[in-house]
Amino acid sequence: MSPDRPSWIDPREYPFDSHYFTTPAGRMHYLDEGQGPPIVFAHGNPAWSFEFRNLIKALAPTHRCIAADLLGFGLSDKPWEFDYLPIHQAANLALLLDSLDLRDATIYGQDWGGPTGFSWALGHPERVRALVASNTWLWSVQHDWYYKAFSGFVGGPLGRYLIRHRNFFARRVMRMAYGDKRRLTPEIHAHYLNTLPTQQDRKGCWVFPGQVVGSSEWLASLWAQRSKLKGKRMLLAWGMKDIAFREKELDTWRAEFPDARVVRYPDAGHYVAEEKPAELAAEIASLLNG
């Protein structure tokens, strides 16, 4: 483990070696554990590679597990001058993944990890074997009142103020998105709060909500290419108590990818990897080994 790792990280929870990749906008932290066919874990807001620690522990004996922290999150740089737009976050992630020369890869996307991770899959379908979509999306929601309301409030002036000054997204929104809030213990929650200690560090966290609608053109462009993903093995792993991505969004995936395996977790919310890690790891292993 890196000697310069922050002291608040529990090495029993996160016993991994740190790696860094330099993008034009800053240094990106990532994990690269295990050997075998690669699995790329792509996170959303306000998460980082810590979210996938239990999946990595379970799957690293048979697979190479890669999990990057987007700029502005986790242990990556948080440059104030970067715009943190999802299209540019995806571009930086693509630079990292291209440098690793992946083949036969599985891409796991959760929340914004769907658009940012699957963007790379759309650009390199010949390198992708399977996809895991967990409470995420890949299309424009600019005409959906539910997301317009969320994006307008949390991504608007008041939401930005609360995130910058009160760490509102990591402190409150994350907790609300859990199905079983007991799973978000103070010790685990601290690993998300402590990565965003200052107002300046939270820019990525407050840019993302507004881009749920603000990046509609980019999201629509990704969905228009979805045929490139047809024929891939796919798992739809869905927390049914999620307040962000509901059964309606799951049904959109199912309609376009009718051969996907669908696993619903009735008592889980937005962060299935945190709430159902053992069950989810077993489903991913079954998807890849079946």
C-alpha cells in the first residue's frame, strides 16, 4: 500500500496498492488488482474505487480488477480549473483504459459510471466481452420531469451551495439513496466524506447533478450507438429501493437488451456494491464463467 495514503483509510477495508495515471487535467488514482480477464469498475457521485472494494476482494482471485477514481473524487487530483463535465471525465477515463491495453473486458457501470464507462465500451466494442449496469442510465432524460426537478435543484444555485459548504451530496443524498441505511455505517460513510474535505475539493460533486440534464446531447449520442453493445453478455443488477434510478429505467435497459440477465434486490438502493456485495460478486462471476 502507498506510504502517502491518508491515515483515515482503513487498510482492512481497502487493502490495495495505489496506482496513478497522469491525464492532461490531473493525476488519476486507480486500483489494478488480480490477474485474468479484466473487469473495469466505473463509479458515480460521490463515490470512488472504495465502493467496489468487496467486489474486488471477491473477484481478484480470477480476474484483473481495475477501478479508477474520476478526477474530483477519491484519491485523484481535484483541480479547480477542470470543468468536470461528464464528457471530459469519460475522456480522461478512456485515456487510462487505453493505456492498459485491455482485451476481453467487462465494464461495470454504476450511476455516472454507466455513461463514463460504457462510453469507452462504445468506442472499443471489440475489446468488450460483457457489461454490468447497476442503477445507471445511458440516454437523455431532458424530457423527464423527475430528473429535470433533481437536476434543477441539486445542480442549481442552492444545491451547489449546499454541496460546496455542507458536503450535502456525500453527507445527505448518499444516505437517502441507500435501501438499508444501516449498511452505511459511520466508519464506511467517513471514507466518502473524507475524500471531499474542502469547498474547493467538491467541484466535481456539484457539477455532476446539473449535468444529468445539462449533458443531454452527449448522453443521447451514446444511446444512439447502443447497437454496438448488442450481443455482449449483460447483467442488470438493480437496487429496487433506489430513489435515483427506478424500475422505469431498468425497463428501458430490458427493452433494448432483452437477453440480459436481470437481478433485482428488493431491499437495496442505489449502491448495490455496498449493500449486496457478496450476492453481486456471485452474479458477476456467474455472468463471466457461465
